[in-house]
Amino acid sequence: MKKIWQLAAIATAIVTQGLQAQDLRERNYYFETLNPGHEPKPLVEGYATSRVTENLNRGLAASPSVDGKGIHISWRLLSTDPSNVSFHVYRMTDGKQQRLTRKAIREVCDFTDLSPRNGQTQYWITALDAKGKVLDTSEKLTIDKATLTNYRTIKLRDPKMRVGKVAVADLNGDGTYDFIIRTPDSNVDPGMSGTLDGRTYQIEAYLSDGTFLWSKDLGQGIEPGVWYSPFIAYDFNGDGKAEVALKTAPETTRRNEKGRVDSGEEYLSVWDGMTGNEIARVDWPERNDRYGNLVRKNRNQIGMAYLDGKTPYILACRGTYKLMVVDAWDLRGNKLVRAWRWDGDEENPIIRSMGAHSLVSGDVDNDGRDEILLGSCMIDDNGTALWSTGLGHPDKAYLTDINPNRPGMEVYLCLEPFHTNGRGVCMVDACTGEQVWNIGHETKHVGNGMVADFDPSRPGLECFATEDSKGGSSDKYLLTANGEYIRRNENIPPCGGWVWWDGDLSREVIHNPYSREEIMERWRNGQPTTQHIVKWADKSSVAEGIEGSLQLIGDLYGDWREEFVMSLPGELRIYTTNIPARDRRVTLMQDAIYRSYVAHRSMGYPQAPVPSYYLGE
């Protein structure tokens, strides 16, 4: 009898947890809207006369070769390069300059120096046109073979501090990505107890070479949690240097007896990237009861979108589970000008409860202007709804070309609310919102998902997802780009940490051999976790000895293959591949949707970036 009661208690707890995450009243707003009946709004026009773009340099990178004897050099192919561009590699040691390439390199953007010199050595490249004329000469990269590693290091001011969020942007305009971090790595969720221990978040900025720029405390008005402290870094005013946009509150704001901030002013602030000084401030979307209780009110996100195709607008967002509001702002010099407000209650019919834990922007309807994916709905560039699936809140939503045999892009949705209609895991057309396929059976609480090509024998990207056990199921799913089952529960890949690392187009995964509990125990004992990069199809390893916790994935330098940023006490490590390339392609950071994913990694829940086009075998 005692055992029966124990089992009943466990079942009750599971149901209760599920209901806490999934308020049944929010399902009142679950209806598909593919052709909203709203009043039209005019197109926005920002300050820019041509598209504001990052002025990236060649991103020269160096690491020990795979055999440890040589030096592997890689660099960016840029969108402005002619299709027939080629490259020469140069080296200087002890004042002696030498060209290392007999013939200009045309097929790849990397090179291995098989006879490197000891001591300090400089490497650089030249880009040539079809006639051999020099188009540009890269920055010089200084290395020492004796101390060279396969990662770069950013040392933090506090040797014990671990980073919780990272943004990358060019703060000084030199064409290299710098680092803006938020510390510490703790988190208070709106559904958790608040804190009265004085804990606050800090934002710090470092140049690419590790030079510390500034640090600012967000103060008591910003609770130390993901949903209270969104920030993003980008060149919003088009001056060639990135700013930091974030949610702020007055230092005079105080928390209630439960450690919560439930009233007071809130701002969208823009800080100068080099100094941290505030250059503009407006009100954040205000609290109101249409969002629901305090847990629901405190779901804040920030974003960026080229709403006119040229100007990068700042998006201040509030709401996920009920009301959803987005303010779009144009940073003109040092002044914020509002382009529009989107309020889901003003749609016809209204759109509520469709939000996600992340957002991404991109041009889905080919009009040259960005739309905004807010989970299960798409907002048009003019601040009206393009479509809504009516499926509720997705824990993961991916916008990319999943099936290259279909025209345009798709959105892959992994839904938190239970669904008996088979659409808890599904794919929709990115432009219209129309269903393409669904999993075909009931789901409870799909808490994670990913799209990646790791099986070259199947066309398109594989789609996989996992249920969250608090919903009453622990099932895992793996499907093709057409929605056909590959397998269920057994040998399902993890949903995080996917990276293009070796020479082929299949994606690899950063694999952690330890459980979460083991990881935490090792960190408490001062021992960093070690991870490796594997090809999931055959479990073969392509990189070993990766240390730290994953913060960001992106094509930050070198050729098109990705780097990843790991957090260790007092340190960021940016790992790069040393595997020789098989081809070349324009840096992924110049694909608009891929860059949007990387930009939004500093807020919300993490998602691996994907480009607008199909990238796979």
C-alpha cells in the first residue's frame, strides 16, 4: 500500500509540474491564423540608404596542425570576393619574409606550414584576382610555435568568475569580433524564488586580444536571471562600431519581500561599445495584467532585424505565454526613434501564447525586408502578423532550409504544450505558416530539438527532439526532412552543441561524456570537464580535450567552419579547427539568418546557429 501511495504522489507531482508550465487557460488562444485580418501598416524606412554590414577583415587564425608538427593557417572568404579569387600565404621570422605558397590557393581558405620556425613568427595572406593582381593584404598574425594552442584565450578580471552569456561584435571597427559578457553564470527564473542576497549581474567588454574595456553593474533593478536581463551587441547606428542594447532599470528600484521586482521603471538602453556609456534610453514595454501573473510578466527578450532591408532595428520584446508585445526602434545617431509597436491583442483574431524562449529574424517572403520569428508566429516587417500556427509556445523553433527539395525555408517547431493532433513536433512553411508535416501522434512536453545533417545517406536536415520528463514522457524522436521516422528513443542525438568542424558538410556535436551531476561535482572540485567533438553517425571523434562549458557557436574567424566559445573560471576559450579544409565558402557570418542566430545567442535560451540555405551533404 505504501508503494502505491508513493507512485500516486510521483504521478501527482508530474501532473502538477506540467500544469505549472502549461496553464490550460492559455490554450484558449490556440487557433491557426494564416491570413490575419488586421489593418495594414505602412512600410518602415530607417536612416540607412544601403544595408549596414559588418566590415570584416580576413579573420586570420592559427593553430597547431593535426600532427602537432606544423602550423595550420585559415582565413575568411568574403561575400565581396570575386568567384575566382586566390590567395598567397606569407611568413616573417627574424625580419626575413618568405612566401610559402608556390601557386596561389584557389580551392580552400587554409594552409599548413609544414616547416614552421621557432620563436615569434608573423603570418599574413594576399588575395589575388584572376590576373594575379593583389586585391587586398590581410592583417598580420603573430604567433609563437612553442606556446600556440588550438584556442584563443580571453582572461577575465576576476580569476574565479564564470561567464553566463556571451555576445560577439566588432566594438572598435577593426574587422575582428570582440566579446561582451554577462557574469556570473547563475540564473533566477521567474518561476523560481527571488533573491534578497544582493546578487546582481555585470556586463563587461573585452577586445579580441583580451584588452579589458569596461564593466557595468546592472544593479538591484535587474534580477539576476535570463528573462530579466536580455542584451545584444550590434552596429545599430551604422558608424562601423557595435553598440550594446539591453534592458535596464534605475538603481533605486527595490525588490519586494520575496526578492522580486514587481514595479518601477524599466528601460531599453543603448551603450557605447567602447566605453559602456549610455547614449540613448527609452521605456521598455510596460508591465500590465494582460501578460498574466508576475511569472508571465517577466519574460523579456531583445532582438535585431533589418525591417527596411537596410537599417538594423532594435526589438524590445515582452511576453511569451499570454500577451506578446514588440517595440521596434531605429537608432539614429544617439537617438532612438520608434518604428512601430506590435501588440498581439490588436491582431484580428488576437495572437497570444505563441512566444518562444528565443527569437530570430530573416527575410522569409523575399521582399528584401526581415520578418521576426516569435516562436509559433511570424511578424512581418511592418509590425503586423504574417501568420500564426496557433500551436502555442515552442521550446525550440528553427528557421532555415530544412528540405532543399522544397522551395523556400521552413520552420521546425518543438512544442511545450501537449498536443493530441500530432503537431507537437512539426514543420511549417516559413513564408505562409502552412503545415508541411507533423509527427503524427500525441506529445506531452517537447522540451528540446535541433535540425542538423549528420546522416549523408538521407536528403535534407535530420530533425530530432526530446520530451521533457516533467510533462509525463521521456520519449525522443528522430525524423527525416520529410517527417518520416528514422527511429524513436534509441540512439537519438543530443539537441545542443552542433558545430561544423571537420572537412565535410555533415555537422558534428560537442559531446560531454558526463552527466549534469558529474559536471557540477567536477566544477565544485576545481576540475574542468573535458569534452570531445564526435560524428554522431559512427561516434568517431574529430577533436579531443575540449574544456569548459559551452557559451556560443559561430564562424568567428578562420575559414567557414565554426568556432565555439567555452567558459572556465576567469577565462573564455575560443576553440578553432585545425583539420584541413576540403572546400571553401563565404563566411557564415555574412549570411543574414546565421548572423541573426549568433547575435541572439546572448539572450534567451541557447540554440546552435543555422544559415538561410541548406548546408549539408
